[in-house]
Amino acid sequence: MPGGSIYVQQDEKYTGSSPQWWYEKFWREEAQSRRRARILKAAAGFAAGFALGIRFDVTYTAFYALLVAGLVAAGDWWLDWRRFQATAVWRGRRQGEAITGRLLRRSLGRRGYTVLDGRAIKDKASIDHLVIGPGGVWIVDNESWSPDTEIATYGGRLFFGEKYGTKVAKPLVEAAEAFADLLTRETGVPVTITPLLAVHCGMLPRRGLLEVEGITLLKPRLVARRIRASAGDRLDPAQIELLTRTAARELQRA
């Protein structure tokens, strides 16, 4: 490839053949249309603010109308920015495991939970995060699909658009079972591990959570909340420490 390196494999996400490249191209080309639409929305906000100012006899009606117009424009810009940033992991601009790991530590660190990143059992399974705490043990992986991919369940099966999702769910369930077997065998503490999949881009149901084929798919911001909601204290501090030390010793860094 011209300008590339024969020693470094090119990432398809940054080439002209990828959906990610086209998405960014169209986003840039539509910037002027978004600005025009924002101006029209701000103008409508100014008119509405001016009318409300007159109706309720607001002092400095024109200033009030300008304030409303500014808030409308700022809100519209923020929504556009948020939609674009929601695709950052899919576009390869951010790392999903870094985002989720930070959220997990921020929410769970002071509640007696430990988070181990990038762990693997040689020749068997690897995961992005292993979470151990009073409510139990979880593995958390990160995935991202195109913004228009509908993630849903039909007849008890997982679908990504028109494709079956078993190839995604089954390895995660098997990884949870393998990690649980290892920890139980090495510590003597009976362990059941719950598999979670943080979805960074793709269309989940409105509540941002889906349970199907033995795994739970949810938005990254909901992962820690899901873990905290686990009923009861299944593990005491001594067991948590033992499991954490064993996991750190027995599981390889992925």
C-alpha cells in the first residue's frame, strides 16, 4: 500500500474499504447541513423565547430570546457530538476495555470489589475484565457493532441484525465456565461466574439491556450498576482476597 509499511499490517478501520472510514467521511461531509439545521432550530428557539417573553412580560425580552436560542443550539450540538462519540470504539478511535475498566473501578472500587484486566487461561479463553466482590464473580467483555445494527432476541436466540449471535454468546459462556472451574479448583471456594458483554455501539433495546443465551448484553455505563444490584453478600472479605490473589497468580495477562 502506498505510504504504508510492509512490516505493519494495515488496520481496515482506517482504510477506504471499511464502513468506519465511510461513516467518518459522510459525517464530515454533512457538517454544513447540520450547521444549517442548527441555525434553523436556534431561530425557532429565538422566536419561541421572544413570544414567551412577551406573553409573561419578561424583562429584557430580546436577551431572554437569545438565551433560549443559545440553549437550543448548544443542546443540538451536544446531541450530535454524543451520537458521534458513541461510535468511537467501533471506529477504532477509543478502546472499549479502557472505557469499561475505568467505569468499573470508579463505581465498584470503594464497595469491596476488585477488577483484574486482560486475563486468560492458556489455550482456552481470555476476557477483558474479571470482577470479584461481595455479590460474586463476573467476567466482562467489550464489543462494538455498527450504529445501525439492531441487537435483539427472537425465539430465545440472539441476533445482530439478521445474523445469529451464538458465535458471540457461546465463547463468553464457555470462558465463564472455564474461569469458574479454575478458581473453584485452586481455592476450594465454590464459584459461579456471570458473563456480561459491554456493547459500545449498536442498537440495544430501549432500556439498554438484553439477557439471552446465557449472557447479559448492556451499555458500558450499566455494567457496574448491574453488578451492584446482585442480591446478598455471597463472598466474605477473606474469600474475595483469596479469589483475587489466586486469579492474579493463575491467570495469564492477555
